[in-house]
Amino acid sequence: MGCSSLDRRIKSYEIKKDISVMPGMFIITCLTGGTKEHYSFTAPFDERFRDYMVQTTEHLMNCGFKIIYGYTQSDEISLLFDYDEDSFARKVRKLNSILAGEASAKFSTLLGGVGAFDCRLSAFPNKNLVIDYFRWRSEDAHRNSLNAHCYWALRKAGYTKREATKRIEKISVADKNELLYSQGINYNKLPAWQKRGIGLYWKETEKESINPKTGEKVIAIRNRLYVDYELPVKESYYKLIETILSK
């Protein structure tokens, strides 16, 4: 069998069907992964792990796609693409595989070990749903944060895994805050990034430069990636997302 015949025969088994996101839709990808269970990170929140996630998000926002907002909480990263981004003809398989590979490679390099991410894509027809998506992730961050602080406060107080899990099942937010307070933790005073996650977005900054033709000093406008560890809450946060979408 000739090489070209073998090539055609084997490739005939390849699943080639691609789905592309239609123009006029907002693309958001969500990556989850990391390997914090296998390394000595502090529970419930670890600044080194946080920094790895932020740096991985920064890398994804600079790896060739036009991404206007990145959001990370726990072991999750959400990326909002520019409305007109059309890399790889907006093919879902390509976007998911490339971003998962980039995230896994960057995180593993930072970790000095193996870290793996998966990636899934959502397409939204309007800005309101995009805002709702990030509201949903912000609310999830708060819920997970409160539960994690309660769980680990109980573990440190001598509860077993099962006892700690059962203790916080089905109790109200107010009761969880009271539980933490009884353990010497004021949840309201914990760092904002632990409760609301971290946002990354582009900001215009002024930088002194030299005009190459005249040699005169000029003020140049540059876009730089800003890491926001103090994201606003509720309506102020939704307004931030709306402002990013409007640029």
C-alpha cells in the first residue's frame, strides 16, 4: 500500500466535524484545573496558588487572542473575547484545545510539576447575558469562599472531614458567618479576592516616550493589563463589565 493511500485510509477515520461560533455572538471560555490537591498549598486560600492562577490568566490574555476580560477564582478562569475576535474561524475545537494547552503549559511551568486544565466554551447573543455570566461566577466565588472558610475553620477546631461537611450542610449564610465569628474569623474583613475572585482587564496608561522623527519627548498612550484584587460588588461590578464591553 502506497504512502498516499495509507494516508487517505487512516485520515478517513479522523472525526473532522467542526462547530464554529456564529458572528454576532459573544464568546466566553471557562477553564478549570490546576493540581493544588497534590501540593502543599495552604487551605482554604493560598497566595502562591492565587498568583499562579493570575499569571496563567495573564498568559492566556497575551497568547494571540483578543481577550478583553479575564476572571479567576479558585481553580477556574473565565475569558471574555472581543466581540469581533475571529481567530481560527471561531472554531470551538480549536479555541478549547489551544487555550487548555496554553493554560496547562503555563501553570505547569510555574508549579514546577504537572498541572492540567480543560476548557469549555459558551456563546451569548447579547451583553446582558454576558453580564449575567460574570454575576453568576462572582456569586459562585462568594458561596465557595464562605463554605471553604467554614469547613477549614471546623477542621482546625478538630472536626473530621465528615463532621465538618455535615455541620455546614443546609445552614443559612447568616449562620455560616456566625459560625466563623465563633471561631474568631470576621468574614467581612477577609481579603476581597478570597470572596469575589480577581479580574484582569486592559487600561489605558500614559508613558513618556521619544518621538523617533523629532527626538522630542512625548506622552504615549499604552494599553496595559490591570489585575484587580478588589473587584466591586453587585451593581458596581455589573457596571464594570458593561464598561469593558463598551470599549
